[in-house]
Amino acid sequence: MKLFFRDHVSFCCLYVGQLLLILMIFWLDGYRHGPTALYASSLSLILFGCYLVVRYIRNQTFYKRLSTPLTSLNDLSMERQASPLPSYLDQFHDELRQYYLKEMESYKLKFDHHIQFLNQWVHQMKTPLSVMHLMAQERDDEFSSSLNDEIERMKNGLDIVLYTSRLDSFENDFCVESLSLYSLIRKTTSVQKRLFIRNHIYPEIMIDSKLYIHSDEKWISFVFTQLITNAIKYTVCAGQKIQFEAKQLKDEIVVSIRDYGVGVPKSDLPRVFDPYFTGENGRSFQESTGMGLFLVKQIIDELGHRIEIESNLNQGTIVQIYFKRVN
């Protein structure tokens, strides 16, 4: 209703102005019969009011639709009306929506091809890296050890690229199953044993072997790998431990990963899960990309879990993941 009045306020002003102009012309011409002028004016106003009412009724759906915010492309469609303006506008909206959907489909196809190429490239890069790793293992010297370290870094970087590209199709690439928490942590730390040994840091697993969680093994293993990598990277003192603990709450199982590294400044904690955010530690550790914790948060949310982080500067960090208990 408000939009209708706002649309016709200038028209109403024009009508009143021309009505007064006509009455003035008759008055200046010597016509002084007031009741007749009042009757004619009233009749004209009634006809004008009826015109506005009929116009509002015919275009009521049109004005109501324009006053309602859009929630989807389907909201562009309106009920077919006999009035020319709403009818042509609805036809224009249909053409616009079809053009938009066609463009979106084209961009989606290009994006899918790009993701497919990216995934193939990552897998192709992993093959020569594995061969290089096997060749380096045949030599037991400082050069081969350094080479293996760089290969591990490249593999971790490729994994980040691969899992980032898969996030958009997450629902097609996960399978929830019952997982032994102790076995999962043990397996993940074993894969990263070279990283532990090189930095003289030791994992300490304090988890009951009877504890089970429900999640996707591939995705949650990637999450634990990123958290372990971060914990080792930011633990600069040799001989420290990274502790893995788990406890049962009423409706959840909480897994804690604790390190005794440099910690995170309080000012940076609210943004640690933002993409590309490295904070103050990123200035000291040049290898930081700001994507690890971002991916961890995205995956945790997709899996339906919850993650929290606590940290004190120069005292270490505790990352807690909450899994829902399922009977």
C-alpha cells in the first residue's frame, strides 16, 4: 500500500493542480456559481478515487511483490495479471532469470573442470614425490634426511590444496562410521613420526581404547594431521610433549590436543579460524599460510562437530574437538 501511494503521489498532485487551474480559469472568466463548481469538483474527485482503487486492485500483487525482499530466484515470478506493466515485467524477470541461470551453469561447468584438473594435478605430483621419498630412504645421510623433510612439507601442502578443492562437494565425499579414538590418534601420529623425531618432540596419548567416535576417518584424520603439524611447528623447545586426551561428557566426547609451544596472543584468538590469517606468530614463522586452521574449522562444521581453542602466550595451546555421543 505504501509503495502504491508513493508511486502515485506525483500523479495526485498533478491532478489536484490541474483541477484548481480549471476552476481558476472559470472564476476569472466570470463564472461565479459556487455549488455547481463544488459539485463538478466532487464528482471529478470521486471518479479519480475510483480510478486509483481499481488500479490498486489490479496491481495489488505487483506492488506487494516489489515490497517483499527476495529470498531466492523463484521469488521473481509473480501471479499473472491483466495489467500490461506487471505482465511485461514478469516476462522480463523470466528472461532475466533464465539468462542468469544459463550464465551460472556455464561458470559452474568451468569451475568443475578447474577443480577436476586441480585434483588430477595433485595426484600426479604425489607420485613423483613418493618415488623421491623412496629413493631418499635408500641413503642414510644428512642430505637425504633434509630431502625427506622437504618432501613431507610438499605432501602436506598438496593435501591442503586437495582437501580445499573437495570442500565444495563435501556431501558426496564422506562416510560416517564408528572409529576407535585411540587407534585413530595412534595412526595419525605414526604417519607424522618423522616430524616428531626431527623436532625432538614426543606424542603422549592418554586415551581409553574403549572410546569410540562417529565421524569420517579420512576427513577427521586430515583435521588431526593439521592440528599436530601446527602443534609441532609452534613448539620451539626440544624435548617437549604433545598430549592427547579424551573424556566423556553427558552428550559428547571431548578430544584435547595440548602443546607447550609459543601460544597465541589473546588478540589473535578470535581470528585464528579466518582464512589466510597468520597473526603475530606468522611474522616469526614464515611457513604459516593461515589456511590450516581455516580448513580444520570448515571440515569440523561440515562433519557436525565443534572445535574450541584456548591459548596463553609462551605457555602453549589447547585445541578441543567435541564429538556427539551416539548409542
